[in-house]
Amino acid sequence: MQYSEERAALFRPSWNFLGLVGVLVVSGYMLATSPPDGAARLLIIVFILNGWLVQLCIHEYGHALAGYLGGDHGVAERRALTLDPAAYTDPVMSFGLPLIFLLLGGLPLPGGSVLVNRHRLRSRRWDLAVSAAGPLGTLLMLALVSLPFLLMQDDWVTASNVEFWTALSGLGYVLVIALVLNLLPVPPLDGWNIFSHWMSDETRAWAAGLGYTPLFVLFAMFWLPTPLTFAFWNFVDGLSILVGIPEGWGLYGLDQLTLF
């Protein structure tokens, strides 16, 4: 009996994750019901940042679940199936730098990193599934956030709840950015891990040895007015409109998040 309870605890959503969801719900409720004077901007920031963190947990849970199903049962022992952000994190790379990047310019640096022992996976197809499962988690979160916009009626937006729709738009826009960014074929992003599935082990090992250098080079390029930058943001704008976020709303919500 004790063993089964301990086993169940390895798969039970953590209090840390439930706390993030709770803050997201409470801040959303306050924004939807006439937030106190002067508190709307702060609540929008709290809502978007917590939504991004919830997405991070779901994203990394996707990697972990695929790894578990593919043969690496050690992910359960590492508590990676509890949706606990502490199980996916490096304090600097997972929270510090991503939050700073969000507050500086709204470009969400990929956060957590769940450890999957790919040598234990039953096949290369499971290796591909592990790489793809994270972005699928982000896509699921984006679908949940964009659903209200797809169902929206003309009378849903009022003077008392417009801050809520601003925050939800900003969160949806951040999720679109995170999804598109993470699918770029640049090491060590998931897009590269998916793309490199068809490459040799030597090429994959060489790319892994580059560490975060290609990612920081990419981010540096995005701070400059290059054709790549314009193409990226045009694609993000088009995709956000496609999933239902009204034109201009997502960028306006993102502007509320940016502090500088």
C-alpha cells in the first residue's frame, strides 16, 4: 500500500504547479471583474508571466511523458511527471534569463529542460517523439488560450473587463512567439532536435557541443532590424490572427508586459 502511494506521488501534479495555475486564475478573475485602480498593469504582468510558466511546465511534461512511454522510466523518479517547475529548472537558464527577456522585449527564451535519457528509448522514433512532444504541449496551451477568442461574441468585451482580454491576448501572443521560436532549426531548440532526427549521430553530437551559443546568436540577431527579424514577427502576427487573437491586441498586450 505504501509503495503504491509513493508510486502515485511520482505522477501527481505538484503543489508548485497548482499554485501557478491558482495565481493565473485569480489574476484573470480580478482583471475580468474591474481591477482596482492602478493595479491593472501589474495584474496583466502577473497573468502573462504565470501563464508562460504554466506553459513551460506543460511543455516539459510533454517531453517527460514521451520519454517515459518510450522507455526511460527514470523520468518518473526525477519527478518530471509531476508538472513541478522545480523538476525542470536551472535557476538562471530556466527562470532568470527567460523572465528578463520577456520583461525586456517580449521574446520568451526557452525555459526549462527536462532530463530524458535517450539511450534508454526503444527506438529513434521515440527519440523524435520526445523532441516533438514539448512543442505539442505549448500548442495545447495556445489552443486553450485562443479558444475564447474563437468563441467571442460582440458583447463579451466591456469597459469593466477589457484588461482581461488585453492580458489574454498578450499571453496568447507570447505563446505564439514561444511556439514559433522553439520550432526554429537552431541548436539546442526543439526544432533542431526534430530536424536533426534524420542526421547522423556525429552531426547531432557536434551541434550538442555548441551549447547555447547558436541560441544567443539568434537572439542577438532578433534585436537588430534584419530581414530575418521582420520575417519572424510577420509570421508571428499572421499566426496569432489565424488562431483568433484580434489584430493588434496581442502586440498591445505584450507592450503591457514590457517594462523597458
